[in-house]
Amino acid sequence: MTASAGGAPAKPVGDGELVAAYEDGRTAEDRQVQDFLGGNQVLEDVARYASARIALPQDVPLTGASCGEPNAFWSEQDRSMTFCYELVEQIRPLFLEQQTEGTAEQREALADEDVVGMANGVILHELGHALVDLYDLPVTGKEEDAVDQLSVLLLTAGDEEHTAYAVSTVNALSGLARAELAGQLPAEAYADEHSLDAQRFYNQVCWLFGSDPGTFASVVQVPENPDGVLPVDRAQGCEAEYDQLNSSWSTLLQPYLKIG
């Protein structure tokens, strides 16, 4: 993510940061996830990464917790972010299904890496909601789609490790989309504030490709690459899509960016 053209960015407003913490899990499975996240400093790392890039008007708690459902959310009332242990319990089996090569131990390790990446993508998505609320940022269209854009931008604007986290987030959506498409969607699913998982998957694949078409050329479905997942008609506009969302978010966040 870069500052918008037309002058030097303003000095960041506020010196708040994300502050990571973990509540004790309510179940044995939740406590296992808590130990994994805490042992790998997953929340701490994403808090440092985000706080180094975007100023907040106040400290914002980022808490791992048992929620009773797979979820992550920003609370307007409490001005806090929560990452639910159950979300890892839902997504990790999907990552394991995607790992078809190597020993069981190697597949487990790769699934763990994807969990870390997915957690980063989800938390940065929730950070988008926090920024919209705390800074009263204007949003046209679905806010959920807009903060998906911000999550992809923040990850692809980082190093190779964080770009890999964006890939893991896309892989999580791929697994959810397969489950979604295999079932019978109730009518109320179309009324949800979130786009369908399949739509989110294709959007984020497009933006990932648009961020670096050379590196991610293999995602495009063409005759010489039938295993690609992104239709060529959509792929043709993805670089422009990425540039547009980068410009839009950079303009909105210009006063609050610590890194140009």
C-alpha cells in the first residue's frame, strides 16, 4: 500500500496500537488452539505488523477467545477485536484436505503454516472494520468486500512471508467455497452482509493475481494451464482492480499511514 499522489502524507494521527492477549479456552480443543496461537505468537505478530503500518487513535485489544462458534469480529461497543479459537477448528481440517503430498507430519506442518496465514488475513480484515469505525471512513458498496480488499493489500504490500499469508487466506476461502457449493444454500444466505464464500474466493484470487501477475500467473485458467482457478475474462482486469483498490484505500488512510 502506498500513499496517494499529490503531496507528502500527513503525519499519522494517534499513537494507539493493537494489543494482543489470549483468554483461556473453554474446551480442550479451544485450549489446544490457544496454545498453538500463543506458542507461535500469531496474534502478537500480526499486531506488530499492523501497528507498524497504520496509526490508531487508541490502543485496541486483539483477543483470542472461545466464542461458541467459528468467527472473528470487531466490537463497536467495546472497541475491541476478537479472534475465535473455533475458527481455527473449522478451517484447519480444510487445509489438511488440500495437502495431498508428503508424510502425515509434513502435511500437518503445512496446515499449521496455513492456519497462521489465515489468522493474519482474518485479523487484518477485522482491522478494516475497526478503521472504518474509529476514523469514520466513507465506504461505498459492501463494507465486508472493502475490508477484504484492505486485508489483501496489507499482506501483498509486505514481504514474501505475508504474501504467502494472503495465499493461505485464499486457500481457506477455497475450502469454504467448496463446502458452500456442495450444499443447498438457504435463501437467507444471499441476504447476508458478507458476499458468498465463492465470490470472496474469486475476488481475492483476482486481487492476488493483480498484485503481481508474473508471480501468480499459475492461477489463471488458460488452455496451457487448465488447473488454474481464475477465468481469463476476469484475470484481464485484475491488475487494474488491484491498482484501483490500492489507490482508494491509500487515499482513505493517507493521514494514518506510518509507512508510505
